[in-house]
Amino acid sequence: MSLGRLVVTAVKTEGRSKSEVARTYGVSRRWVHELVRRYETEGEAGLGPRSRRPRGNPRATSPEVEDEIVRLRKWLTEEGLDAGAHTIAYHLERRRGGSPAPSTIWRILQRGGFITPEPRKRPKSSLTRFEAHMPNERWQADITHWKLRDGREVEILNVIDDHSRLLVASRARVTYKAADVVADFRKAFSTWGVPASVLTDNGAVFTASPRGGGRCALEIELGGLGVRLIHSSPYHPQTCGKVERFHQTLKKWLRRQRRARTLGELETQLERFRAYYNHERPHRAVGRRPPIEAYEARPKAVPHGGVVVPAHYRVRRDKVDVTGVVTLRYNSRLHHIGIGRRHTGTRVLVLVDDLRARVVTEDGELLRELTLDPTRDYQPQG
């Protein structure tokens, strides 16, 4: 939820003046006018981010060159000659003294319908690999599943240091909740220090963004320590490839062990594997050294300092329940805000500005304004 949506809701739904809204949210009155104008002319689409892409590209291939590429393609094809992008580039170089890159020529031909791309497996040399330059520069974290002897499925949280492949943490729980993830990260901090950044997927215990906004406990915990939290693209596990690959290594080892009956037995196995993996097992990615040697060989990265929790705004729609409350989630914890039984069934909007919240009806009537107390489940009236 953007600040712009919050500003427009405050003006259009609550009926507050633009000057008051500008003072409340620390923005200029001119920007409030611009947002309202966009909303009135374009609707919700007007509140989205505007592209900063330039209207033209001075380095773009000219139409004349594109036409010559097409003519060369047709002529070479008719002559039964190789008509690939590199051949066309060669002829252009001889004719004009210069040529676009073969990749540019290939895209021009594809755009003109002369080439139909065929899916194929890319060679390893074409893959773009990334690796942190220092220990603790980036940790990768992910949760995988494992079954106990009686068939019960449990979850395992694995955290890998991106540079050294050190296994920072490997813990098992029946079901991981947000508070469990924070607790395991704190234990890892006490042993290995606080990293500069953490990379995860978009699981609910790692981020609340794809699920209606808000912040989960891990986002608040890391942000308060100055740790940058990075999330991979949805359905793209390759970004977290190191920890995804480690899941396979761990499970291959677990399958050769006697399957644990309890969570405690599984924890013992995980601890035994972590000691072997970190201190004895040579890792191909770090020069056939144990990860602990690679981890200790270089200085450790640290957070750059300062809180990195950005300002958070959102508008939540709710209905006052029979007990006279509405709910709001903060720090992966559900809080109940008292409104009063006389408003039971009233549909409301909750305008959230970090811990500050305003509860208004859909007609703009202010029912309650408060600063959320994160330590309490129920936020009483008065």
C-alpha cells in the first residue's frame, strides 16, 4: 500500500482538507492536489508508479539499418547462404564500416518474424553466477519439509552463508511460525554475528508483502538491526540456489540415517550433520575446503548501520464484529482494536501509518484514532 493511496483515502473518504492531510503525512500540499487529480481522472491506476523510461534512445538502431538487415536476410536466404546474425553483421561491416552487435541483429530478425526461437538448455558458461565477497555479507534462508518415522511431516529451517557455504543454522519444528524464525535467527546471531543482508523466498514467515501488506516479525527484527532483507522473485527458486541445493545435500544424508521417531531425535541428527558439514566436509565451491575455513579466512561483513525498516502505509477494510472490535496485524501478531458494540456490523477502513491508525466508516466518519501498543493483544477504548 502506497502513501499516495493513504492520502487519497483520507481526502476522498474522510473528507479532510488537503492542507490537513499534507501536514498529517508530512507531504506537500501540491503533491496532495496532484494525487487527487490523478485519482479523479484515472482512478486507482493513477496512483501507481510512473515510468521514468526516456521517450527515445539515441543509441537505438536506425530504421535504415534495420531495413538493410532485413534485405540481407532475404538475399542470403534466397542465395542459399548462411543468413545468421553473425553473417549479416559481417556484410554490414564491409558495406557500412560498422554493424550492430549480432545479438541486436538477432532481436531485429525475431521482431520481424524471420526467426522463431526454440527452447534449449543453456550451456553452463552462459549462466550468471553471484557470490558474496565476504562472510556474513549475505545469508540465504529457506524452509524445507521432512517426515518422521510415523509419517508426520515437520519443517526444517536452513540458513547458509553465501560466501563460505557455512551452515549457520539448521533447526526443526513441527510448523514454523514467525516467532520461531526470529528465535532461531537470534541464536545464529549470538554464534556467528549479525549479517549485512539476508536472502529468502516469499514464504509467509519471511515477508508479509504478497499477503495484503503489513510486516512480519522477521522483517521488523532484521530492520531494527540494520540488516537488509532481500526476497527472490515469486516462483524463481534459482535466486536462492545455494540453500535450495543444500536441502538436497542434507536430505541425501538423512535418508542414509535411521529415520528419527521424534523431533528431538531429528534435532540431534541435524546437529551432528552441521558439525560434519562445517568442519570436515570439503566443499567444491570453496576450493575443496571445509566451510569453516573459508568463513574464517576473511574479515566479516557487518550491517551498514541504521534502521532499514521503511515507512509503512496501508488501508485495511474490515467490519466491526459482535464484540465491537476490528483486527489489525502487526509484527506477525493479531491485535484487536476496541470500537464499541454500538458499531457492530459497521464496515470500516483502517488507515495505517506504521503504529498510528485511524478507523473510519466508509462514509468518512472517524470512529477511533490510536497509536498501536505492540505488547497488547487488545487495544482498549479511551
